[in-house]
Amino acid sequence: MTIEALVTLTSPDTPNIGRDRIRLLEAVAREGSITAGARAVGLTYKAAWDGLDAMANLFGQPLLLKRAGGKAGGGAVLTQTGLRVIEAYHRMEAEMARVMRALEPDLAGTGVTPLNLISGLLMKTSARNALRGTVADIVSDDLAAEIAVAVSPETVIRALVTAGSLRDLGLVVGRGVIVLIKASFVLIAPGLRPPAVSARNCIAGVVSRCEANAVNAEVTLDIGGGKSLTASITARSARDLGLGAGQPACAIFDAAHVILAID
């Protein structure tokens, strides 16, 4: 197995900066202009500018110096900061790859890869439900895409994303992804058979826990394959439905409420 590390840089107020943005920066430096650099990496001029602005915002200082009169109306060269950012980024990727290769023998036979381990330890999210799975099917048009993610041999969760997100995340059948769902988006219906609803996801399971206070209740369903889904509902709803451990029930949520993340 070849292990490759992909580093993403971010801050609370800026978009993520990953390898694609670093390649854009390298292309602009190599080609000598933003227009030519954007063309080299398959971006529009506007998308290139957006990416370069995002990097400048993240690092707090310009990474490029623009010059008038070059090719396509103006040239560009990297600042010293830009050069150091590229160098540091590649050093981080190389170091991460070395660490993951060192971890691999210790994880042999566990079913856990170094990538699973690192993302599981480092990822922070406010979503109560985070399930790792594999893209099983994609149906898309010019505006949106429905992504079917197999989170276990028995369970498929469907997410609705924009066509832009489909491209930006590089989603293809067979790619590993992480499914994120807020507990407040999940409804619970008792019974073995899913009810007829318009929500795209209706996942059958068995209640493993139901913890309630005066107002709210948290219901966790075992959906098989070692996976579970948690719903946040009112305590009154939990009482009226008679929810308790061992009871069959279904978790219901809309595809538009599912967020997909990649390592």
C-alpha cells in the first residue's frame, strides 16, 4: 500500500488551503502570470484569484507580487513568504507520510489504516454523528448530486451536495468519506418497518440507549456493522413513543442534512 499525506491548512475565518492551492501558487510562479498559472492547473481566472486571495488571508501577507505589462496584461512573482509557504507545505506532507508509514506495521491486521487513525484522532466536529464509509453510487446533474455512502454492508446513507462540492471534494465511487449528521436533524420512528416518508434516509435499527431529562432526550440506534446513529428529540416524544433499549426503530433524516467530509 502506498501512503500519501495530504495536508490542509485553515483558520476560523478562511477557506481550507490544500494541495490544489499550493499547486496554483507554484504554477503562477512558474508561468509568470496569474492567467497562465490558472490555465496550467485547469482553473478560471476568477477561481485562481479567489484561491490566491484565500491564501493571502490565511497567512496574513501577500504571497505574490503583481507586475504590470507582462504576459496577458501583467506578470507575477512569488514573495519570499510565498516561497517559504511552498517549501514548508511540502516538508509537512513529507513528514506526515513518514509518520504514517511508521505506523502501518503496528496497525496490521486491525482493519484500521494510518489515515483512519490520524483523521479520527484529529478531526473535531459539532455533529453528533460521524460515520466513516465508502461512496457506493453518484447521481448528478449540472447543479447537484446525490451521493450514496455505504457505512456498513447493511446500511447506505444518502447525501445531497452541490455539483461544485462534488468536484471540490473529488468524490468518485469507491472513495472513502466521513458522513456528518447533527443529532437534531434525526427523527425517530418506532417499529421494524420504515414508514413511508419523503426523507431520503430511513435507517432501521435497534434502540441501544435512551437518556432523557426534563425537556430533551438523546436516543441512540444500533444500525449494525458496529455503527450507530443518535437523535436529539424532546423527552415527551421519547415517552409518547415508548422508546427504550432493545426496541426496533428507524432513524429518519433528509439527504440535504448530511454533510460529507474527506481526509
